[in-house]
Amino acid sequence: MIATPTRYSSEAGATVEAPRDPVRRAVSAVDPSLAFPRTSVRVRESNPNHHLWNNNGTWYVHYTVHPTPLTKSRVRMSLETKDLEVARQRRDDILVRAGAGL
């Protein structure tokens, strides 16, 4: 964050700027050993329908991919089924492929 200069008036009436904040913040380096793209997959045993949602009877899957260390992309796609068990199986297949980077 860059500090903005503070303005104040001197006794003679001239406007003077205060010096800028000399503190510089360290830029955090990104670890190049991290493999990208990465997926953000959270598995919750208490919710077997995690990553699934029903839109007018058709099941969809959604998850997040991190193509670079500084960006993310949400993936949403139809599973083209109205059967919950089929939707869960297709979701699992998609998440396995996404996690493998395919």
C-alpha cells in the first residue's frame, strides 16, 4: 500500500507536502515449485452432494481451478442427468480428471 502525502500549510501560507512513508512492503514471492494449474477440491463427508446443484431437474457440477498462482477460474458444467446417483458418479469422474490436470 502506498502512503499518500499529507499536505499542510506553513506559517508563511505556502502549502508543503510531508515526506512519503519510507516503509516498503516486501513482495511475497510465489514458490515456483508449485504445480499449476491446480484445482481447489474440498470433500465433505457430511455432504455427499458437495459440488453439485440441481437446476430445474438437471444436475450440474461446479469447482474452482487455479490456472496461475494469482488467478482462479470457476468451472460449472451440466452433468446432463436428472438422476442423483448418476450425477454423483459423473461428478467424481470429472473431479478426478480435474485433479490429475487432464
